[in-house]
Amino acid sequence: MSFTADHPKVLILDFGSQYTQLIARRVRELNIFCEIHPFDSDIDSLGSISAIILSGSPCSVNQEDRLDVDLDKLIGIAPVLGVCYGAQYIADYYGGDVAKSSKREYGRASISTKPNRLWKNIDASSQVWMSHADTILALPEEFEIIAHTSSIPIAAYKLHNRANDVYGIQFHPEVTHSTDGLTVLSNFLVNICGVSAHWSPASYIDQTVSDISTKVGEEQVLLGISGGVDSTVAALLINKAIGSQLTSFFINNGLLRKNEFEEVLNNYESLGLNVIGIDASEEFLTALNGVSDPERKRKIIGKIFIDVFLREADKLEGIKWMAQGTIYPDVIESVSVKGPSATIKSHHNVGGLPDYLNLSLLEPLRMLFKDEVRKVGRVLGLPELFVQRHPFPGPGLAIRVLGELSPERIRLCQEADHIYINLLKEHGWYDKIWQAGAILLPVKSVGVMGDERTYEYTVALRAVHSLDGMTADWTHIPYELLAKISNEIINSVKGINRVVYDISSKPPATIEWE
């Protein structure tokens, strides 16, 4: 079994739906390997495909610049399931009637089904989640209605007499509100498409280690490591495959959490990895002093990181590969369904290396979501202090100190963050949170301490729960603990006199503030 381009996969073609990521997550929950690609991808370049899912979309099939695919070619390759826009597109493509809905088609509904393999082990009336502005008014010839709701005559259909089975559903099986949605996906993929459910973290490890050994051979690999779960699991996988051929750099840019450089190096010692610690904090902080624009911060950090990395790499011999802890959300966020993506993470290199490095790229986690990386880490025996470590932004505290950077403002953020994280751990909340951190705001406000008037900075606390960072909601930390954290920060960190708590979700906000 290989998780390379030649291994049969479930292909999800993305038309821009907010739920596309969820489709992939649900398919992976079935222990079935899948990949997301833009709707206009070159299908011939994607290897062997065992099933195709067409996602939803914010677009309409009736708009002039609609998103088009060659359906005849897709159907000739593998069975197809159209979800929402995908279902409407299939119906319209073959001559059906799709128009703007005259009835509300958003939220929970109950479908009434007709006997079909798609509904195996599903009640004849099951709750589903609708979310679409257009609706299918009439189906073309050779199409058969297999489900309806009280307000939607065509909630699902099947297309006959084609090379492969074709199904369309106007509800979203990937969301939890569709109570039998996972079963619907399983019925399509396993019962109809014959896909084997054998993908798992353990199988991923076995095949990835084998692939790395084959690719790398006797050559040397260099990895930039951060202390986070992604780069650490990447290091363990590569180390398992090639052992001492791997060297890792951990660079202190002066923007880490308090005491993090020393603590992470000590932790890595216990893992048996060859990690070289490089303290370049003075170089970074000198270049960043006085810089306030977040994009300029990222560019400066990225340039100096490369300079330091290359300078230290020149001291090593025989490096032929550069490894990265790139994960699937990084890959997905770098691709737009309408072509080259706008820059989302300018500090993160996805999919290639500068030509002047003359190195090959190794990304062993490229197809995994964050929670899958954690599962792989656990199977590899990674201690929980690494597995449960919160994600930390590539530019570090540079983007958690809003506005102008200075050593003093970075120190204030480090001190506040240190108190915040330690109290979360002390009270058993750290492992309940996906990501937490303190953000130093570029504003001062009036306060009173004793008989003195103060004019000091404000810190915002951020804590979210998520599966992979693609979406997130704020964590309901108890008021009593928030009060304790606030009091400890204000009493202990001179320069901060106000603490606030961020209660915004992603979307519409992002997890980080810059």
C-alpha cells in the first residue's frame, strides 16, 4: 500500500464551499484516504482515482462565470457524488432545470428516501442539513429521484446508464447536523465505489517511512524544527527511516515563549534526535526593532531565518534534502479554487524551495490534518508534552505584539503569556484548549494601582478549540480562572494594567490577530 499519486484515492474537487474541508475530514474518519484539489485540476496528473466527490460552492450554476468541469470525463474515470452545487451542476450539465429557490432551503430537514444502496442502514426519514440558494426543479432523462423532503421534491437523485454510478444530493452529509451523513458517505465510497477502508495513522507511518527510505537512500537531510507537534512528528518519521542521516536546526529568533529555547532543546534530547540549537535572537530583534507592519515583520523574519539557516547549513556536509513539517491545511490554504491563491501564510513555504538552495524537498506530513499528525505522533510514542503542545505561529510573538516591535514590548508579551499558559496547565485547562496565547495590544489605558495612576498596555487573551485550525471557536474558560489569570498578569507584569478576553470565532475572525 502506498499513499503516493499511484495509490487509488478518493478525489474531492473543490468548488469553494466552506464545508469542503469537512468532507475530507469525514472521509478520513472512515479510514479512507482522500485528497482535495481545485475543481479545474488536471485530472490526468492526479494518479489513480477510485471515487470523485464534487463539493458545494458559494457560486450558482446559472451565473455567467460559473465553475465548470468536464463531467463526461470524470464519470468515465470513477463513480461521482455531487454535493449541493455539485448535484446542481450535474443536473444542469445534462439538461435539467436549476433555478433560484422560491422556498427556504437552509437548516435542518427530514428526507424521505426510496430504496437505494446510498441509503443502506439509514432510516427512511432521516435528518439532513440544507444550505443552498438554488434548487433542482427538473431532472434530465435517465435521472431518477431517490429522496425528497416536504419542501424539496428533488433532494437526491441517481443517474442511470453511464460508465460509472452518479449520485447527487442537495444536502450536506459532512456536517454533524446530518445525523446519518457519515453513513451516506460510507455507502457511496465503500458499497458503491468499492473503496477499501484501510487508511490509518499506523499504516501511514509504515508507508511513509518506506517512502522516505527509498527516496533519500544514503543522502543527508536537514530539517528546521520548532518544538511544535508538526515538525517534531516530521523529525520522528524521518529519523525512523534514516536515523543519523537527519540533522535538525532549532533557531531562537528572540520571539519564542519565555524560556522556550532551553526547554525545547532539553525535551528533544530525550527523543534521541540530532538537534542543533542556534541562538540568533539578537540578529532578529535588531532587524525588527521599530517595525510595526505585520507583513513587513513576516518578510524580515523569513529572510533572516533563511540567512541563518543557510549560514549554519554551510557548516554541514552532504545535505541533499530539506525537510519541512508542512501539513494539509498549509497546502490547502495555498491553493485557490479560482487559480493561484492570495498570500495567506507568507512565512510558510508550501510546495517548493528556492532554486538557489539546490535541495530536494521532503514533506512527510503533507497529506495530514493537525489531529491526524497528533495521532501519528502518539503511535510513534511521542510524549504528550509534545503531542498536546499548542500550535505557535511561525513568526512567533512578532505577530502577537501588535504594532511596533521592541525588546521591552516583546518581554511584556512573554511574561503575560508565561503566566497565562502556566495557570491553564495548573488548573487542567491547557489540554482542553487547541491554541492559547497572549496578545499585547498597541494601546495604553488609564489604571489605578494603590494611590497611583497608571498608563500602561492592554493584553488580550486568546483561547480556541478546533480540530485543525481551519475553523475555530473561542473556549469558555471559567470566569474564576480568567479572573485569576488577569490578576496575576496585572500584579506581576509592570507595564500591563488591563486584560481582556477575545470571544470571536474563526470565521469571521482568525486565530491570530496579525
